[in-house]
Amino acid sequence: MSREKIITDWFTLYSDDIYQFFIYRTGVTEAEDLVQEVYIRAIKGYNSYLGEASPKTWLLTIARNVATDEYRKQKRRKLLLLIKSKEESESTRTDTPELSFVMGEENQLLYEAIHSLKPTFRDVLILRGIKELSVPETSSILGWTENKVRSTFHRAKKALHEKLGGYDYE
Amino acid sequence: MNKDFREIEEKLKSLPKPPLKSSSKSLIQQSLREFNEVYEHQKSTSNSLIKRVGFSLTGAIVIGLFLILLVSDGGENDFYQPHSFVAEAQLKNLKELDKFDRLIKFPTYLPFEVSDIHYEEQYLGPMDVMQDEVHYLYEDDPAHLAIRTFFLSLDESNKQVVEVEQWDVSVHSLLNKNHFREDSLIEMEDGKRGLYFSNGAVQILSWEEDGVTFDIIYSTDPEDWVDGRMVEIPLEELIKIAESFETFKR
């Protein structure tokens, strides 16, 4: 089977999973572009795929790397904003209407809380909590030991609970 | 607390998992087909600036000759020659650099006028979780710290940043990089091998030298991007920056 056919099949099978990962990891606005970036990297890196992990795990590993690059890009963007005038440096969220549409009003508070956590917590909450991947799968995607997955998931839930501040988040 | 955690787990499981819109899927698939065609074509013609450096006998000889030149040049390198560094006055104020006993280099050329610099360190190494806190086990060992220096342009019409990262090669080498691919290796003027990467948001040129992994990361203000991508500078400019690096002592 040609590389193009295989990647096309993987797109059909897993693009929704990758999209959902990005919705929670980076935001609704960027998610579609980042899905495309994952598959471009998959095309480029196809020869390095050894079949040790499932294609879904491999693609989510790439997605996580893409998300990390995106995070660095956003950090740089903030740094650039530092050199602008103060009025201009007010950050603005542009994905709020789209977010309401995708998440529904009732889930926005929880979504915002997840989004305010540090990237490693977001990674593990999305993979273990939302996508319900197993500990070994999450371990493979994040490149962590299984113990680290368990302990970080626990700490992430604790941090999320604190973010939600003891009030009803429904 | 366990009850709270269980509730959180249930809430996480029940969060929406919206599918990618079918119209977006079609567009992405079309883009991927086009990309694949171009990529296949580029691979077969391989006439771009980025040259493959395989681990061939020729490559080994070139690297060997380079190493011999380095060794034979060692005597001259013992003497520190002052150079005019970019933002030299601000670099001289970086007391944080004093704890590093490895080679430190900074550029003497950047393609824009620098208005300000920003300094950071980044830990990379073993960590442990104790009492719900992450502990960096070798935080006091400078070998595990990257020197990150951002050179900022305040030019209103074209805001640019060059970040220079310097890692101990034993902690972070070219091979450790997510984007490492042999076909992204380029040959620099003095025989060093550089790793080039760009993704529309950043351009990165990395190389190893005397036990240090250097990264030059170029990016611009996203407000100046065109069609969602930054206007890239030529690879030759990045190489010129890299080749302008000189040993720095405070």
C-alpha cells in the first residue's frame, strides 16, 4: 500500500481523535490547522514509523509535539507583545463564540479551567480523562513512565479541582 | 477528596468530543494530497538548498578533516579575541552566565537592529515528584541548564525575534530534537553540520560545537504574517548569523 493511501486511511480513522486532542490542548481556533500539521509531519516522518506503537498512538505523539511547538510559538508571541505598547498588549480571546458552539455553555467553565492548567497537566487530563486512553498508551504518547502518568494525572485532577474552586461548575 | 476526583473524572469523560467538520476534512485531505505530491517531487529532485549529508565515507572524511582542523587550531583558540557582539553592553550585564564553565557564544551579526534582550534559563534533566511538587534533581548543575537569550527588534514595521539557545550536548543534542531528520541536515561553510527546520511560525538552525548544542530560532510578530505564515528569511541569513558566532566572556 502506498504511503499516500495509508496516511489517507489514518486520516479517515483518527483525524477526529487528533482534532479533539487539540480542542482541549490548544483551543478551538487553532485545532483544524494543527490537525493538518500533524498529518504533514506524518507524511514527512512516515519512514521513521516502525509500527511499534499503534498508528493512533504515533499520531497522538506527533500531535503532542505539534502542541508543544504551538505553545512555544505562543510564548514567543507573548514575548513580542511585551515589546508593544501596553494598550496593545492586552490579550484577547478570539475563539469564544466558536468555543460556545463546540463546547456548549454548560461545559465552558470546565474547559476554561483545563485550559488554564500547565501543558503537562492538560496533556494527561486530555489523554487519560477525556480520551480515556490507557496508562500504557498515555505513557507511550507522552514519553513518560507509567508511574509518572499515574502521579501526574492525580496531580492534574487535584489542580483542576482547585481551579474549580469548590463551587459547582455545572 | 476521592469523591471530588471521581466527579471530575466523570465530568472529563462526559465532555463533548466533537468531530472535525466534514467540509474541513475535505479541505485538509485536499491539502495533504497536494503536499504529498510536492514532497515526493522535492525528494526525487533534491535540488533545494538543503543538501543531504549521509553517513557515507565521504561524510566521515569531511567530518574527520574538520575535527583535525579544530584540534590543530586549538592553540589559537586559547586566546580570547574581543569582538563586537550584538547587544554587547546588555550581554555583559548577564551575571547569570558566570556559573557556566562551558563554551558560550553569541552572534556578532543579526539582520536587524536589536532594541532589547531577554534572558532565561531552562532546566532539562531528571525530575522527581515529592509531596505533590516537581523537583529538579540537578537544578544546581549548569550542565542541565540551557542558556536562552532573546534578541528583540522594536522596529514597528517588522517586529522580529532571534532566540539563541545553548545546551550542553550531553543533555540535549541534535539527535534529541523532535524535528531531527537526516534529510534536514545542511552543510555549513566551515564543515559543521546544521539541522534546519521551519514550520511557518519559526525557523530553527541548530548545530553542535565543542560540547554545546546551539539553536538559532527566528520568528516574527504574528500580526505581520501572510496567510497564517510568517515571512521567512533566507536560509543563507540564518547561516550567516550562525557563522558570526564568537566566544563570549563577560
